Amino acid sequence: MLLKLRPLAFLCSAALLTACAAPTDSLPTQRSAQQIAQQSIIIDTHIDVPYRLHKDWEDVTVATQRGEFDYPRAQAGGLNAPFMSIYIPASYERTGGGYQLANQLIDSMEALVGRAPDKFAMAYSTEDVQNQFGSGKVSLALGMENGTPIEGKLDNLQHFYQRGIRYITLSHSESNHIADSSYDLRRRWNGLSPFGKALVVAMNNIGMMIDISHVSDEAFYQTVALSKVPVIASHSSLRSYTPGFERNMDDDMLKALAKNGGVVQINFGSSFVTQMANQYGALRKAAAKHAGVPDDDAFELAFRKKHPYPFATLDTVLDHIDHVVKLVGIDYVGIGSDYDGVGDSLPIGLKDVASYPNLIDGLLKRGYSEADIDKILSGNLLRVWREVEAYAAKQG
């Protein structure tokens, strides 16, 4: 018996003594990706379900044929706290009607909860998210993509806060009355408008997170300089992988975001995470122009047959997460997939809301600890949200 113990005793160096002395059944074991997904709060800060259903309604309380989100797939993937995007197309800045559309989309999410209170619940605070975790319900938080519905009135900010909006993406694909857009060559304000600057202060005071996805670089820097609390990029990726694509964040912006205490929520769309996919649309348009035909659905179909779309992969998305962590640290990155918002461009391995275990498995294989993964899944976003809530509470 003594001879059988000697090899084990020999292996017990000072560094291993504690582990060797412990009974085998007391050693911690790493959970599987599926276990982590099911036992963690997962916050995805950008899912475009409301506008998807507005255009083409279907019952997401059961399995659906279209889209990337429904209750069964959310349960399978462990998604329990998505931010539903109250998306207002940029054209509403010119035509009007954004205020009405925003209220209709909020109504639709409240109606979803009303129809299936055993499956969905509204989440208006970090406390709601925590309290509803483990209930089997998907907590629906709300973020407004494009501040057009504010219509230059701080009273409307108060209205939408009362309706449950907890972040506002200041602009979208065109500059609006709040901020310049990264997509818009016309820089009307050279950053934030005078009203936009007042809105940043008001959002801080009311307890609403500021989302700098979509805004121009100038608007970003002005926002982080003005804001008294951390800001978020609810669904952005990294410009180092897509050179010249201002919609993504460059390294200097990431450093400024980290100094602000904010968080970048990585967008999964292939055109956001790889240069080839990012340039694919321009190549298709050029080919249509060269052929003298319209760049319509028929041409796109024919073009894709000859030139298959260069889908990103799970590893590409993980590269973006790695880059943030290596540059500024683990505390400043999360997930903002843009499910139901980027068409059929989603990466291989991350095609819908059932796919979060794949992301977690990839993080585990890259050496991330469970504590770090928890920060990516929700901890970092919850930290920002709590700071925003706490600042507003002090304002009275």
C-alpha cells in the first residue's frame, strides 16, 4: 500500500501540495459550454425582433420558420435577457412618424408578454433581470435604435423612459437631429448637435444608457467627453478587421471607451467582422454597374451563385473579443449579435439565438475562465447599467 502511494507523494511539489492533498471529489470541475449557457445570465444588447414582426408577423412564443429568434431557440441557447431593438429607419427623420412607430413597437413587446406571461417578462432594471433569472422566462429589455422619435423634445425622452426604453442609439444610417451618422457623408453637426449634447446630459440624469453604435467618430468622442457615466456600443465590432469602415470602432476609440468605463458589444454580422464580407456588397454593385443591369434581388441571386458570400466564422467573432481583451482588458466587451437585423450574413456557427453555447465553447477553448466568460455574457453590461442607474438615483 505504501509503494502505491509513493508516486503520488513524489508528484506533490509545494505548488501542487494543496491540490494533491484534497480528495478527488472536492476538486472543482469545469462546466460544459451548454451548462454555462443554461446557468448564466446572457444579455444580448441588440436583437431586431420588434421590427421583424412589424414587417412580417409570426408567433415567436413557439418555433418559427423565419428569423433568428423565438422562445424555443432562446431556451436552447440560454438567452434570458435580450434587449429588443425598437428600430426606427432613418427615413422617419425626414417623413415624420417615428414617435408613433416607436410606441407601436413597444406595444408589440408588451403584447408578447401579455400573450405568454409564462415565457416572457418585461425587464426595466438590472434588478428585474436578476430577479427573473432562473424563472424560465425570457426578460425583454428595450433599446431604441435611432433617436429620431425624441423629435427634439426632452419630454419625449421622459415618455420613452417610462415606456421602458433603457438605451438610445443616438443616430442610425443617416445623421439626425441628435448626431451625425458614421454612414452619412454629410456631417451636419460635426459630431453632436446642440440638442444632442443636451440629450446626453438628460439621458445621464434620467438613467438611460447612451449607445454610440452608428454615430460618427466625432460624435463618439464628444459623447464620452460629456457623459458622466459609461456608455455602450450596443452592436459594433472592430475597425482593425474592416479597415475604413467607420461604423466599427478603431483602437483609439476602444481605449477611450475603456477609460470611460463603457463596453463594446460585438456584432456577429459577417460584414462587421471580416473585410471580405464587408466589401462584398460594393463588389456586387460594381459588377451590376459593369453589366449595365440593376442591382436587384435577381442580380444578387445570380452573383451569389458565381461568387458565394464569404461568411465569417465563430472564430472570426472570437478574434474580435480577443482583440478587445488584449487591448483594454476583459471588463469592456460583451455581445450584441444583431440577430434579425443583418439578414442572412450571420457567421457559420452563430446562426441564431440557439448558438450561444458555441460562442462559450470557443471562449473555453481559447482559455477564458468561467469568471471572464460571465463578464462577456452579461457582467460587463450589468456593471454599466448599474452605474447608470446609480448616477440617476443620485440626481433625485
